[in-house]
Amino acid sequence: MKTIKTGEPSFTELIESGSVYVDKTAYINKLLKMRQSFYFLSRPRRYGKSLFCSTLHALFDGKRELFKGLYIAEKTDYPFTPFPVLHFDFSGMDTDTRRNFLSSFREQIRDEARRNGLEIEDSTPARMLKRLIDAIYERDGKVVIIIDEFDAPVTDVLGEGNGMPGYIRKSFSTFYANIKKSSGKIRFLFITGVTKLSNMSIFSKMNNLLDISMDRAFADAFGYTEPELMEYFGEGMDEYMEANPGKYSSREELVSRIREYYDGYRFSKDSEVTVYNPVSIGRFFNSGCRFDNYWEQTGVSSLAVTLAKRYDLLSLVGEEADVGLGSFTSFDISLIAGDGLTRDSVYALLYYTGYLTIADGDDEGLTLRFPNREVSSSFTKALASRYIGADAGSIVYRGSRALAKGDLAAFMDAVDAYISAFPYQLFERQDERTFHLIFHSYLVALGGRAYAEDAGRIGRADEVYERERAIYVFELK
């Protein structure tokens, strides 16, 4: 099997090194054939946005040789005409102080100017960008602009519990306003981020920016579909099964378990297609097909989990949540720093950051749920740690080990420790439901399949938990 790179490699790096590249160029072709030229797309971090951006960059650089064998080169008539490209990545900007922020902002623009053979005098970032676009347009014609992780400086600051500093808001507002003013000089604009921010001027002033985040045509443009999993990683499955005879009865049994752990992300209410997390899949195969919560290791935003301390733990770990569509189209991230977030806004944030996904929906709203075992376990453990501290991980591990050995007495000791670690305020209502949902959250954190109030032919079980080849049924009193 080809090498799998799970950091943040560029398209050029993957192709030149002969590593696995799951061909997504058909979606670039869709973008280029649409009547619009200005696009926005949101996806959780570590979901392939940067790779998609670097693929766009190589395409507009006219590097036809890198696309040999890929959809856009083999099945379309795309001419690979080179265009000047401005490619910004805002994920690593220094936001500690106003001076540091503006300095790093200017440096990104200077770097892009130098890469295009130009020098730009220091000024505000917005003015520097306009001068750069004007200079490139006069020399070469229309420019392509790619902006990756546009919201990273904002979410990074808010994740520390601060309000959005005025200089960040003002700098970005004027920056995007100048892009709008220069639209006649721009061939193509593609902006990615985690959230759609209603108060950053980007969406209010750039009314020619088409949001394709929930468009059914791009539901599987990021992440891996099951056919892609079989095509690009099937050889790795066969190698594992050959090296571990008897571990699984068939490849389908292995695929079924992979699906349960890492599939389930759905990004359009109008499409039934679901996708696998690409980083989790890469790390799974690089770890010798070892099932683990790679989600915890990818540095995903902790902002959502930090916020959840203000809200009811039990409702977040419980059943599916219905959320009005307005919470997604008018999301105001500045409310995160204060107390203005509504319940629906919290759920929208959990969707944007990849903790929840679409289960169902219509023109009025969406029903959200955990996508898979990996995320439900990771999120629940992280959320529990906000209530009971660092002991959460060790208590979960104790319970997991006890069940692996079939030691139910040790398991119940771990359950007692878990419940006892929660603050007493959470148990002001001494009813069965409170304890039931706390218990349910523990089973979810263990990583198995937990079902609350599971109805069967002869009655309803309070809790059913499946783990490998064992099924546990609990009656709670």
C-alpha cells in the first residue's frame, strides 16, 4: 500500500512523493463550471480543507503534470491556464497583541507579494491587499485568491475566554470589504473556515459569495466515502487480514467496525451520503489497523467542549437535538465570550467543529447527533473532564479495562468513582433520570455502543451496552 501522510501535506507533496491522494478534483471541476466564481465552504478542522486549497493552487499555477491520472486532467477539457495566485492561511497568525496580530497579517501579504515578484509598502493589511491586487492585475490580469481557515484568529482568541478584540474585527472587515471592491479583478475566490460568521462583514458585504457548505453537490467533497475507502485503502485491509489470520471472518467484518468508529459525517440535509474522517482513517492504517480515538489526538478545537461547561452535560450526551436553520446561517461567534449563546447556537457550534453531524433535516431545521463511536467517546470524556477534572480519563480507563476482563465488580467500582466525582450541584434533583443519564454518559465515554431506554419485544431495557463480543443489559434503580 502507498504511504499515508496524516500531517498537513500539500497536494504537490503528496503527488511528488507517491503517497495516497484521494482524488477530489471532480469537485474542483464542478466549481469551475458553476456560474459563480466566489465561494465559501465550512468544515471541521483537519478535514482536508488545506489540501483542497493547495490542490486549487497547483491547478491555477497550471501544473498539469501533477494532475496526471486524476479526474480533471483525464475526464475534462480543463486547459490548465496559469493565473497569478494569492494564497493565505490564517491558522497560524499571532493574536497575542494588536502589534503582533497586525505584524503577522502584513507579513502574510508581503510573502504573497514576493512570491508573485512584487514588493508592497507597509500600511494597513486591507490597503496592502488592494495595492497587491491592483499591481498583479495591471501586470498579469485577473488574480485567484485562496483563503484557508479565515476564522482561525477569531476562534483562537475566543477560545481563551476573551471577547473578539476590536482590532481583529476591524482589520478583517476592511480586508474583505476591499476584496469585494476588487471583485472585477478577481478570477476566482475560495474561502474556507470552521464556522460561518455573521458578524465579520465577510458575508454581509460580500453578497456575491456563494456558501456551498451544505450543498448536496459537495456533501462528499471532503472526507472519504465508503467506495473511496475501498478503492484507496482496500489493499491495506487485505495486508492486515493476511498478517492477522482469524482476527476477522471477512473483510466486510473489518469494514463494518471501521464504519462504526470513523464513518457517519453528513454535511447536507439533501444528501444521504456520509463520509469518514480522513485523518482518523490515515492514522488508523498507519497504526496497523488499531482502533483508537484519533479524534482526541488531532488538535481539534477545544472551544466547543470549553463552552459546554455552561450548559447541561446530560442534554449534550443524550438523544438527537433539533436545531433551527437560522442558528447556522446567522451564527454570531462573538457571543461565545459572553453569556449570549442560546442552546441552538451551542449545538450549531458543535456541528461546525465536528462533534455533531446531520441526522435529518428540512427547510426549517436540522436534527443533529454524534457521527460515530470515536467522536461520542472523545467528546463525552472531554466534557466529563470539565466537571470532574483530570481524573475523568483514568476512571474511564478503569471501567474499560474491567469490561475487557469481564470483571463486573471492578466495573461497578469505576462507575461509583465516576458518579462520586461529579459536583453535588448536578444532583440537586435526586431522581432516577439524573443518575441514568450520568451512567449513560459513562458508557458512551467507554467507546462501546450504548443505548438508553432500548425497547425490545418483551420490554424496555434501561441501558444496553455492546462491546466487542459482549452485550450488557442494565436495569437501573
